[in-house]
Amino acid sequence: MSKRFVNSAVRLLSGVAAAVFVASHLMFPVSADSYSGISIDGDFSDWDSVVKYDALGNTSFVNQVAMVWDGDWVYIYLDEVQQNSATWSGAKTDGKFVIKTDLNQDLVVALYNNGANGNRVEVTQPDSDLYLSDTNGKVKVAFNGDYSTWGEPSLMEIAIPADALPQYSSTISFGYYLGNILISDVADSSGLSGGATPTPGPHNDGSGIVIDGEYHDWDYYPVTTIEYDTAGTNNSHPDARGSILSRDGKAYVHCVTNYFAEQDTGFRYGAEFLEVIVHLGDTFTMLKAVKIGPNGGLDWKAEYNSQPYGEHHFALFYSGDAELSTNINNISQYDTYLGDMYIEVGEYQNQTEFWFDVEKLAERANVSLTEATNIRVRFHRIGRETLRCSGISTGPAFVALLSTVAVGSYLTINRRKKA
């Protein structure tokens, strides 16, 4: 059986499995007969036909939540336990909620106490350098009329432009940032009529990913959020996100850091990527990034330095090598060249992509290929979260992964926009 046939079958089965899975898991968080849209005006009667979800728990000071994704806006409803209590709710009791896409991309919705006037809301989208809040008019917020009365319910409604959403395939969810998801798999309802199922958005199966310093081939590939030292409380956006893919005995990795110059690690401007720890089963080792200079020269001493704005090329070696190679075109027998890394240092985002030879690394680290089928990658200078990938070639397990990524629930409504 040819490799081309296998790859085509994988893509075909992925799409079929995803479509079947979506079609068989529809839910309806609104009543089609009574819902006619949401207005951010402090009158909460338009939420009566929207399903509310319980949010109470050890880290919650919110009774119920609801969400509608209706065309150009994502609407969020919060019923607080008491005035301003949403601002100390969540996994870190810091008022940080999240809109999470089905590709695991996070948009943090940060609430701050604004006294008797309600809660201030901030949303930051580093990919497009957007800062949205109710104070600059880019996020709409309203509260019920009795909000300032402690004995009455404290209700708030929020509208966030859908343009701020990070990449998704077809659905979004809502919950606490780095905590529990409260509402799962809601799709854009704007194009629906008569219960029709919308066509899912683009999804990247990884087949076109090439490590060459061009990063758009990672678009729409599932990600993992990475937080510095697992804190997740310093900013109103994730510290970083990363992805990993294994194929034909090699691992391919991508990572993006957001406004990383603000972090207190001391490692920034591209230097945050230069300690890569690879776990092969129960064994871990570090890849050594060596700067490639003019004419292929290797600088073994510059690998930990911050980099200027622009693009940079590194070679990856085993961390225990003799470091005798002076040129990428003439590798010493005492060094183990494992792959290539590209780093782009930007004004408000840095990113890297690299590949490494799993089989060669396993051999150099004296790890059996059986153990090497469980690959994990961690950026020591960014956070403790690991990027996980099982297997060293594309196969049926990858089809199952794609099937779960595309799961969605769709709103069927009688849609009428309110002014």
C-alpha cells in the first residue's frame, strides 16, 4: 500500500468521522420559538429562552452562565452570587474566564472590580494585537438595574466581537481560564435556518507542515496553552501556546509566546525557546540549539542569548555532544545533528518551529524505540506544560484525534438582530 494512498485515506476518514460525529451530537441551548437575539442593555428578558448552566463550585462565585454566538458577536451571561463576586471567581480566584475554541486556542475574558458600577471587562488578542474593553468601547457590558443593591441578583451581560476569536474549526466553549469548562461546543448560529448544519471551518491535519521559517502552515492546527510556572495570573492573555506533530520518525514543533518581554524570567526576545526538553517515555534529555551563521558556521556559545528582531536559524544537537563541529555542512563524528530550528522575534509575539529526528535522538540517549513512541516536549524557560504526541508516524490514532476536534453543538434559532 503506497504512502500517498495512506495519507489520502487518513484525510478522507478524518473528514468523514468528524462530520458524522458533529451531526450526531447536536444540542440546542436556545428555544427556536422564543429567541430573537440579544441586546446589551441591562434588560435580561432576552436571555429567558437561552439555556443557563450551573457554575457553582469551590472556585466559583457565580451561580449560572450562558453563551450565544450569534453572527458578529459572542454574548456571555453571568449571574453572580453577589455584587462583583465574578471578579474573584475562577481557578486562580482572579476573575479570569476563557472562550476556548475547538482547536484549544484560548481567549481570556478578564473581569475586574469596578465598584458599585459593576465589573470592568478586558479581552486581549495578541495574534492581531487587539486590546478590547468596555472602557474603550470595543466590548459591550451591561448590568441589571438593581446591581448596586446587595439583596438583589447581580446579573451582567457581555458582548465580545467575534473577530477577536482565535482560530477555530467550528465551535467554541466557555468557562474558567485554566479551570473548568462550563459551556461546551457552541457554534456560530448566524447562518442557520430550519435546523441546517453549517459547514465546519478549515482544519489543518498537519500534512502540509514544513519547517522552513514560514509559520502559516501551522494555522488551524490544535494547540496547548503554556503558562509561565503555571501561574496564569500575570496577564489577560496566555503566556504561550504550542503544537507538536510526529511523522515518519520525526517530531515537528511550533510555539508562540505573547508579549513575552513583560515576563520576569529574564529569557525573552527568542531566548525563551532555547532550552527544549524532550521526554521519550520515562527518559528526558535537552536539545542544544546552536546558531547558524554566515556560510553555515556554527556558534556554540551564542545559543542562550536574546536575539534581535527578525528571523534566526539554529541547528539542534544532542546536549551531551563534544561541540567540535564548526560548520553545519561538516558535522563532527562526535556530535549528533538532530534537526533545524527557526525563531522569529517580533514586536508583540515571538515564535519558533523546529524538527528533530526521534529515532536518532532515541539512539543517542540509549532509549528503545518502544519507549520513544511516547514523545513529550517542554520549553523549560516558558512553563511546565508539556506538548504531547504519541507515535512516530501518522496512523489511525491521528484519525481519532481529528474526529474529536471537530465535535460541535449548533444553535437553531429564529434569528432577528436587535438594534
